[in-house]
Amino acid sequence: MAGKHKQPPSFKTETEEREFWESNDSSDFVDWKQAERVRMPNLKPSTKAISLCLPVSLLEQIKITANKQDVPYQSLIKIWLAEKVGVV
């Protein structure tokens, strides 16, 4: 679209906005050639707490390994899970 872009509608909810952008091309609303890269170093990914039951002996082994690597055991579990599913 040369020069003129539409104004996006106002949204009452995040869900309404998400549905809109899932079915509309943003290039109709934004001139991406004018976009600039930005850094957001303090942006943290969303997390959700879960409950996970582990055998006591397994948890103790994880804690020992984490201590040897000088990382919190919860962080070590997250690292291992991310590696296993190929996120890192």
C-alpha cells in the first residue's frame, strides 16, 4: 500500500485485539519500511507456576547437581527442560 495506511480499530479486550491481528495483515496498518529495531533488555518472558511431584531422592540429586553448578535447582530444572524440548 503506497503511502496510506488504515487506522486499526479500538479494542475492548486483549482477546478481541488478538483475534483481529490473527486475521488481518499488519502491513495494511503499519509502514514496516519506517520501522526501527528496538532493544528491550529488561523484558522478561511470561511464566506460570506449576506443581510437580518428584521422588525425594530425585529432587535431592537435582539439588546436589545444581549446587555443584552454583545455580538454583529450579533454574537447573528449567534449563534441562528447555534443552530437552529444543528451546535453547
